[in-house]
Amino acid sequence: MNRSSLCLSLTGATVAENLKEIERYDCYCDLYELRADYLEPLSISALSSFPAQVKKPVIITVRRAADGGHFKGSEAERCGILRRCLASGYRYIDLEEDFQDQKIEQAAEAGGVTVIRSFHDFSGVPADLGRIIRNIKRNSGEVIKAAVMVQNTQELLKLVELALELKAQDEWGNRIILGMGPMGFPTKVLSTILGSSITYSYAPGRQAAPGHVDPQTLVDLYRFPLVNQNTRIFGVIGNPVIHSKSPWLHNRGFSLRAMDDAVYIPFQVDNLEAFFQLAEVLDIRGVSVTIPHKQGVIPFLSSRDEGVEAAGACNTIVWRDGLRRGYNTDISGFMAPLKESMGGAIPAGFRAAVIGAGGAARAVVYALRKEGVEVLILNRTVERAQDLAVAFGCSYGSLEEQERIADFSDLIVQTTSVGMNRECPEYDPIPGYSFSGGEIVYDIIYIPRLTPLLKRAMDSGCRVINGWEMLIAQAGIQFRLFTGQDLLREANSGIADRY
């Protein structure tokens, strides 16, 4: 069965640096691209001896600045470098679609060096990309490469549809179609399905193009060698979403269950209608839903479970029997670690203060009220707290009324996204509240694992629960909905320690 080859783009300043990267990643890669435009001038003379030091095929590329490269010399100098490389054992040579030196092209053909005819667009997916791809090939043996910056979900849909159309019309191996940037990330993992003969990767800190990923992550996390036409596609949708740790849990879960026919990837989505079209095109089987789409996906569902109806939020969609079935696993996922910390049950007369009034808060409040817990909702915008309180029969107030927490302090739940890593790491939503040490404090954020609120609570002697425990619990429910099997506890082993 045909499979995309995994290529590492080498962007070190010296040949020695690039050889070290090869040594580090050789067990993951099928071939290498030597980006000579990144080499310092003194290393250019070593280009001829480079292929002999590498046991796998090498692409030679000297990319112009206009095409996203770093070569600063003249075109004559660039052609001179390429000409000298042709007789040095390189298997491929990358030439732009407007490259004009026919002697180099003829010499490549005569020497058995395959030309990769490349087109780049860093502004988006051109409306006429199909025409461009069909027209830029000059010789039958060339491989056509189109690398375009995907700006939105509609463009990703367009790129995937085009790739599948071309794949159906032409033989394998003639094309490389890649989407750059976070929106284009799925094309890297799914390159075999899309008919691309090569997918590109980079070493951390040596990114040659936006949105690339390192070879180890592609293989160990995204199971790249296993992805083929029969692979069941699952994922997580959000905006942003590349930071999500759900792929670690679900893909590890697939591995532990020996499910070699499944992969779970992030889809950064800014247009839900376009995504659901994409889901049909790719035959996606199930997705987790995160911020900001938990409410927005509801009109697209064929059916909803009780949790979606009550909380007004959906975090799981499964495609089954031609229907989109929506679930809310956040509710059970939230309650599981709380009950575990209390010996399995919520005692009578239990009271809780919930900070925030968004979609996550709605699921939390519903879960607590279902257990008979009295709830106070505090939010910066009082009107939103009031709406939520009226829906579930709770007390409410302004976030400035932190003294009221004392009457609902058996449990304090922080549900807002403010305070997440890289956003506002010092944020404490209730700095005016003094912990007694008897509270259970629960922050649904999972990065960082110990938020300023949890740290202050723990220092005061409180029991604390972080969002990672909730993530694990709800992911387990999602995994069963996706696969019919349990997510083994080992799927979490070592992953939380990374963050």
C-alpha cells in the first residue's frame, strides 16, 4: 500500500549541525531535505559530499527569499550551487514553478535526479490552485509540490477537496500538497489519505515553514506510519486548539488498545459549517469540542443527550448511522474526581460557589444541581450570572462580592479560561477571599496544573482538584463513545508530567 514518506527539513547553519539532526531523527524519517539556503557561506563548499554521509535519499533545496527561503545571493549564484549538486548523489532537486534554467532541468533528468516542482503561497489558498498544479509540470517525471498557507477552515476544506480530486484522477506519487500554518496542520498527518507522496517536518527550533511539526511527534503522537486509506479519523475542534493535550490521551489510548486503524488530530476551526462539510469529505468518525464551539455546534447535531440539552453545551460529537450525535461528557467528567475526593458521594447540605457564568460554568452548575448541591454563581458580568442562576435555581452575584463565598464554601469551582498558560498566568479570580483550609477548591484549567488559585488554596490547607483530572475523566467517556472500549488508565501515564 502506498504511504507518504516522512521528510525532515534540515535548516542548520553547518553541515555538522544537520548531520547531528539526522542522527537524532533517523529512526523516524524516510528522507531528508537539505535547505542549503540556511547554510553559512563556508559550508556551501561541503554540499557535494553531503549525500555520501547520509544513508537515505536527500532533496537539495536553495530557496529564494520570495518563496519563503533565506538565500541572499544572485540567481546566477543560486543556479551555480544547484548545478554543482546535481552530480553529487542527491536524489531530488527542488525547483520553483517559475525556475528558468533549462540546462539544470535537463541535467537533472539526464542524471536521474527527480525534480520537485514547487509552488508556494504564504497569503492563502489561491482560487485557481487546481489550475496551477495541473499546469506547472514541465516533464513527466516531475513531482508537483504545492505548499500554501491555510488561513481559515473554508480554505482547508477547499485544499482537502482538491487533493482528493487530484488523487482520484492521477497516479500515486506525482504530488505533494501541504497546508501551512495551524489551520493546515491536518494535511501533514493525513498526507497519505490526501495522496501526497511526501510530508515535511522540522526539528524543534529549526522551523523552515509555518506550522511544521517534528518527526518524533508525527510518529509517536500522531501515529503517522499507520495512517492509510482505512484509518478512522477522530479529533478535537476549537480555536485555538493546537495546544490541546487530548491527542496525547486518545492516540495513546488507541495504541494501548492495539487500534492501528485510528488517529486523533487537532482541527483549528473558525467556521463550523465549513468544518462539518470537511467532516463529511474526510469521513471523520468523532470529535471532541472545545472553546469556543461548545454552543455553536448544537444546531448542527442530529440528536443530543440529556447533558447537552440541560447545559446548553456539547463537547463530543459522534458520527453514527449517518447522524451527528451530540454528548456532554464534561458533566460526568467534572463530577468524577470530585466524588472520588469525597469518598464516592456528595453529602446532604453541600454548598458550592462557582466562579464564572460561561458554557463551562453551565455544565458545572447543572452537574452540581443534579446532585442536590446549593450553588452561588459569581461572575464579572452580573447579568450572565443571573441568567444561569434563574435557569437552575441558584443564588448569584458580582465577582466583587467575594465575601459571599463564605456561605457556600464547601466547594469553590473556578470555570473561567482566564489564567490559562501564556494568557494571564498570575490571575487569581478571588484574591479577596481568605481560605479557611476546609474548602475543596477545583480549577477546571489544566495548564498550568497548579494555577495561582490552587496554589494559594493548597498553601492554606485546602483539598485541591485541577483540570487535568477532569480532562482524564471526560476523555475516558469520550473514548468509549468513539470506540466502544475503555480508555486504559495507562493512557495518562507520564503525559501530565509534561505540563
